[in-house]
Amino acid sequence: MNAITANELISGAVVYLYETGEFGVDLQKAKLFGADEQDVRDASLEKTLKNPRLVSVEAIAVEVSETGTVWANRLREQIRANGPTVGGFARQTLEGADHVSL
Amino acid sequence: MYRYDEFDAAFVRQRTEQFSHQVQRRLSGELTEEQFRPLRLMNGLYLQLHAYMLRVAVPYGTLNSTQMRKLAHIARTYDRGYGHFTTRQNIQYNWPKLKDVPAILEELASVEMHAIQTSGNCIRNVTTDQFAGAAGDEIIDPRPVAEIIRQWSSLHPEFSYLPRKFKIAITGAPQDRAAVKFHDIGLMAATNDAGDVGWRVFVGGGLGRTPMVAKEISDYVPHEYLLPYLEAILRVYNMYGRRDNKYKARIKILVHETGIETIREQVEAEFAEIKEGVLKLPQGELTRITEYFAEPAFEPQTDTKIDIAQFEATDSAYARFLKHNLHPHAKEGYTSVTISLKPIGGVPGDATDSQMEAVADLAEQYSFDELRVSHEQNLVLPHVAIKDVRTVYDALVANKLQEGNAGLISDIIACPGLDYCALANARSIPIAQAISEKFADREEEFGELKLKISGCINACGHHHVGHIGILGVEKKGTELYQITVGGDATEHATVGSILGRGVTAEEVPGALEKLLDRYMAERQSADETFIQAYRRLGDAPFKEALYG
Ligand code: HEM
Ligand code: SF4
């Protein structure tokens, strides 16, 4: 499965495309694209790339556990989703809101 | 220390304003990311995994207390209360917000600092020996020439779009503490037959995916001709450097493919044409710049030595500090103090805002207001009177900066790796932490050992030149670490050799233990360091220790 991720322009924070069409920081709320939804995914990706508030746009591979938790496959994406594994720093927050309004 | 003249000040102010407008235009949507990206990179602003990263230049690693306090203020006000000092003697902030960057740059400009040319295919911050202007073994203080190179290379119109980035390092001492042979151009002070001091020039060194030791292109260039000579090298590189392939674009590849003899001929031909031109440095100008770096007002000292033995039983941590963190000074009664940014289990190179302020206070009170950043990611108080060492140490203890481990296994160079870096394949910082914790009790026993870790083949953590080097790679989605031995960044420049297949993160400390136990078993005496033992023994015993 895939999710769509990017960094928000002003804060640089990691964000994901949600079901609602908004972008927010929570991978658990990410819209998931199944293997048979590549066309929809590519269309969403295309649209996201045009959003001036988002940079480093990418589709990433994710899996859903039995309990419903969304997991990024690559360690790089796990670190983006959870913050650095050292130093006790929380992730970057968005300016003023928990999602990017479009 | 060099002070901006009107030109420098006006230029930095202008650039800050310009970038401020560019940020506004980006935020308002007038500029696309594609248009904005090169502009932000020219001002040292990267986008990393979690946030932007701002790289601020510390020219040849020299700072005063006012500048250090400003760095602390920026960390506290616009970032998360810390900064990361790097192997290129710069500082990086890991969490600035784009909207705040213009304000940060304004703050920096107010103390004569900036982030220009800390990214991109231009000539980067010139680096030097962290003990420059203080070291006992120095032939000449390299900072005036480093400053002249800074002025020449800043915004040089011909060299703003080189085939690839270009790094210059310079040392005034025969013991190379600036890794000059692993730079695009390395300069080492040299004396000619007449007894004059000039520069030995090396070209084509580098790390990254194809590590190379620089080759000597000239054994002596006098000060007055140094800029035309450097200009000639840059022109040859700019003309012939490979722009067709990013991985082959550094000058090291040009020198390797063309051969140093041909490059030398091309450079000499170019040099002959421009030698007597505008770049020739009049003695008056050199003197003028040198005056900025005048020796501080040292005073005769009665305390000239510290008897370390007396502390060994009563205060072993202090004894360790005295043994490892003091460097011989040219002036009797003074010493250079290394402030380790490598607490056991900490993040190599990180300093908090309050630590930076404490260090600034110490510089002001005890080191003639001078500070240095070392390429080994530590800070240095270059001129401390021997009588003040205990007071300085006590202040370091109060600020958790007292680790007496300079040059030991826990004094690790590590790049940010996958915890921050968008290019990384594997993490570096947790590996460094695990190693320093594992060997905390034994580091004294191992003696001098340079351990360097990179999170990918770009080699920002200098792993190729670690006595032991660790390179993170990604294999089938997991982090693996390749171990190299025998690298050396000094005047005996050597690229380390890979021992064999990679090990997992959990296995790294155990693997190092095997190498170190073997070294302890094989060494001829406690004075034979790891690297000396390696040179005598070669790979074989270490390979066997690691893989059986
Ligand atoms: C934003 C984070 C960083 C990025 C994107 C980055 C990128 C790179 C790249 C692409 C190279 C390879 C250049 C080449 O071989 O042509 C490189 C080399 C290097 N970087 Fe970094 N780097 C980063 C952080 C750092 C840090 C934190 C340090 C210092 C601790 C550093 C110091 C160096 C050094 C010393 C080299 C090797 C010397 C050389 O051959 O140029 N870099 N970097
Ligand atoms: S070596 Fe690789 S992982 Fe480390 S900072 Fe450089 S580019 Fe990033």
C-alpha cells in the first residue's frame, strides 16, 4: 500500500495526505492507496505536486498491522513519521494548525 | 580576529535583504520550489527529513564570544536550544522554520556572520587547524591567508558555478590537524631554501564515494603568488572538470583521470599568464590582514607546567582532562584547551544554548575572547594561561563539558545520519552513542584512536580516514555497517580499507571490541597506537579477529 507524504513549506514539517483531502502530521490518518489503486494514487500525487505549500512530495510504501496501525516500510519513513531516534526531540510542528489548509 | 570592512558588511546586509524578499515571494506563491531551491541553497538552507536545516559558516573555525552568544541566542529563539558543530567547522541548526530564516540571517549579520556559500557548487568555507595562531609546532599562523582566500573566493563571479563543490583547507603546522590532503586543495606551510615561508599545494583530495589522497602540485608557492596560483587551479578545473556526471565532477576525478603532471602543466601555463596581474598580493595587503590576527597580549607566567600525576589518585577525571585536552602552546605558560562535545552517550558535535554561552564566557575571561571550532567537532579555547586551567575546568564541569577524551575512542566524528539527513542510508548518532558507552571504561587503555562514522557514502563523517571507520549502508531495508581500518587524515594521509561484510547496528560495538582486543594483544608496548600497530600488521589480524 502507499501513502502520500511531503514537507510543509513554512515549517518543513512532515505531512501526509489524509482521507479528507487535507494534509496533516499523523501517518495514522493517511489516505491509503491499495495495489489496485495506482491510477488514483498517481492522480493524487500529481495534484499534490502542484500544491505550492508542499515540497519533497513522494508516495511511500506502508503496511497496516492487524490492529490497524499504519507502518511505513522503510526506516527512513519510520523516522520521518516518528522523529529522530536520538536526543528526545519531538517532530516539527506545523505553524498554528495541525493540518495544511488547501 | 578579522573584522568586516564596509564592503563585507554592505554585502552581507544586501544578501540578507535579498533572501528575505525571496522567502516572502516563495511564501506568497510567487516563486515555485523549483525556482526557490537554488536560492535557498545559496544561503545555506537545506530541507532535511523533519525540517529545514541552516548551515552557518564559521570562517576557518574562528569565533569570538559575541558571535558564540549570538549562535546560542539563535538556537534558543528560533531552534530547539542547541546547534550541531560540523567537521567543516560550521554550525548547523536542525529545526528552523522558513519564515524565521530571514530574521536568523539578520541576527547573524549583526555579528559579522552568514550562511552564504555553505552549499552549492562554489568554493566553501576555508577550514584550518583548530590550534592556528596558538600551536607550539606552527611555522606560520594560517589565518591571515585563510582570510585572504575567503575574500577572494566569496562571490567570485567566475567560480560560482563550478562543476561541483570545492573545499580548501590550510595548515601552518607540519602536523596536519586540518586533513588538508582530503580537500580539493590543501595548503601546508613550507620553508624554501632561502628560509622564506610559503605554501606547499596539494590538489585533488576528497572523500565521498571515491576517496583520494591529494597529490602535490607545487612544493612551494610564495604568499604573493598564492591567489594567482589558486585561481589557475580553479580555472583549469572549471574548464575541464566533468559536468556530465555528478559523481565524477569533483577535481579529484579530473586529477585522477588526467594525471597530476598534465594538470600541473595546465595550471602552470594559466599561472604564467596571470601571475603578475591583479591577484598578486602586495606585502602591504598581507601585513594589513595579518594585523587583524595579531598575537593577544600574553603576559609572562610563573606557572608553566601542571603535574598531572598529583591528580591521578585524587581526581582522575581532571587528570584525564589534563592529559588529553590540553595542546602545547607557542607561548610558555599558556595552553590550548579542547572542550569536548563528545560526552559519553551524547550526540557528537551538539552543544546547547547555555553551553555555548558558558563557553563564550570562558573565552572572554580566559582566552582573549577567542574560540575555535575543530574539524573533529569540538570547541577550543586557544590561549588559556596554565594558572587558569583549573578554573576553566571547573566551569566546564558545571556545564557538563568536562569530558577528558580528546583523541580517544569516544571523541567520535559522526555525521547526522538517518536521524536527520535526507540522503542517509543508515543512522550514525546511535552507533556513536553505543560505542562511546561500551568503551567508556577502557578508552584510556586504548590510547589515541580516531573513530569516524558516516551514514552514507558521501562520507561527511570522514569514515574513510578513521583509524577505525564505520559506514552505514542500507541492505534490503535494514541498516548495515561496514568497518574500515587504517585510515588517517593527517600528513600520513591514508584511506582505510574495508575489512569485509557489514554488521548490524547491534553488532557494531561487539565487532569493535574484537578489533580492539586484537590490537591490545598485538601491540608491542603501550606506546604503540592502534594506527601504528595497524601499519605494522596490516589487515590480516583484524580481519581474522572480526570474521574468524
Ligand atoms: C544537509 C545535510 C548534508 C548534506 C545534504 C550533505 C551532502 C554531502 C554530499 C552530497 C557529499 C559528497 C560530495 C561529493 O563527493 O561530491 C558530502 C560530503 C561531505 N560533507 Fe556533507 N552533507 C550534509 C551534512 C554534512 C555535515 C553535518 C557535515 C559535517 C559534519 C558535512 C561534511 C562533509 C564532508 C567533510 C564531506 C566530505 C568531503 C568531500 O569530499 O567533500 N556534511 N556532503
Ligand atoms: S554522510 Fe550521508 S548521511 Fe551523513 S550527513 Fe553526509 S549525506 Fe547525510
